[in-house]
Amino acid sequence: MRIDELLHRGEPTFSFEFLPPKTPAGEANFELALRQLAPMAPSFVSVTYGAGGSTREKTVETVRHIKELYGLEAMAHITCVGATVPALRATLEALREAGAENVLALRGDPPEGQSEWIASEGGLEYCHQLVSLLREEYPLCVAAACFPETHIHATSPEDDLRHLKQKVDAGVDLLITQLFFDNQLYYEFVARARAAGIDVPIIPGIMPITGYGQITRIASKCGATLPQNVLRELEIRKDHPEAVAEFGVSYATVQCADLLAHGAPGIHFCTLNRSPATRAILSALRLWRPWDPESTALGAPQRLLTVA
């Protein structure tokens, strides 16, 4: 089912992002995460492309596997990196044959060891060109990425928003944000996007903190800010991995509740092919129902997760 149709059902969507496994151990871990998360009945799951488009065939295979074996709606990431237009069309035809109805269109990051983005000969240079190709030739729901703290390669927030508007005008149906840890960044970004004429749903992307070193590396790589109060709590616990994970689940639960209580259309969880944190958070949210003003489970949260 198309994700843009799911977003009009009146309830928030909950979705999971998976990485195509590359090794036998990764395959086993991926299957375990799928078996444990599938019963949570996500609205959809997404499957990444890998750095530099390195898992293109594996992404298609994984989408087919998820749909056929688990009956879940699967959205494939697709990027311009290392692909000619005919190659992109071949991938899209394979996805259509696999029954995919949704794609996440991305320009993509440069391949490992390459610092600057260079379009492939015979390929596309910008994400809005990929969106146009999708919209003109394929009956798919098209999602795209957006960046509450500005894309790391953008020259300014205004420039980043201008490029985002180009993507949306080319035919994007919904946006999913890069991960963030301060909800005020999301609220301010949505306000700026609406002022710029971007009116499609903007789903927050949330990565639960499960490890101190891991989250600081990921945040640094993608330009996400860890608030000082969060860093302080992580520093206190950094020598105790279980305590870090417990704090991360608690923080993400409150973060998601706050977002849903203030109108976010859903939550897209970056799972890193792990299930415990996402299961715990989603279970609490469904009990809490912070998006429902009539819910009396725990009361509606106030806007808590902002920093001065």
C-alpha cells in the first residue's frame, strides 16, 4: 500500500529502517530483528541502499524478502550514486517486479574515500531529477529526506530549504527527516518548511541511543547535535553500556511522545537492525497514545525536549 495513503488514516504511522545485511552474521541478526519487529505491525519498513549505492541489488532482494515472507510494506531507498539513468530504470523495474509501491529518493553520499559529490557519467546530479524520473515513469509513492539541522553539504539553511522545495515541487509525496535529538529543531524546521510552501507530511526520523561511542560517531558524521543535557547523562553512564541503553530508550520514548502530542504524522525508527529498543519504545507509545487528546493512559506530554 502507498505510504501517502496510510498517512491519511488519522493515526500516526510507525515505521522501521533496516540495512541490507552483508555477511552471514549480519543475515542472522537481520532475520532476528525482522522476526521480533514484524509482530509490532509497522505501517511500513524501509531498506537502505548502502554507502555509495553499494547494496543496490541487495536492497531489491531484501524488499522482496520482507514483502513475501513477512507481509510488510517495504520502501526501498534509491540513490543517484554510481548509476546511469538506464541502471536506475533497471533497478526501478526490479522493484516494481518485487511489488514495491514506495521508494525513498536520495541523491546519496559520495562513495567511501571520495570527499566531493560527482555525478556519474550518464547519471543524475540532483535528487529532484531522480524525483522527476520517478514521477514521470513510475506509479510509486515517492518519499525524500530532509534535514532539520541542514544537510552537511549545504552552503546555508536557506540553500538547503531551496533544494528541498525543488524536490517537493518535482513530485515528492512525503518527507522523512535525518535523525535529531532536540525536538525544537524539528518544530522550527517544519515551520520554516511550511513558510517556504512545502506542505507534504514531514515524518521525524528517530534513532534510539543504544551505545555511547556509536551514537557520538553517527551524530558527528551526519551533523546531528546531541544536547548538552543528553551528553551529560551519557558521560555519566558511558562505562556502563546497559545504563546507556536504558537512558536511550527512556529519552527516545519521551522524545517521540512529545513529537506525536504536537502533531508529528508518525515516527520512523532507525533500528540499525536491532529490535529491543524499538520494541520497548513503540510498545510504550501505543499504550500512552500521546497523539490522542482523549487518551487517559498517562496524560498528554508537555513540550519537554527543548534546550535553551
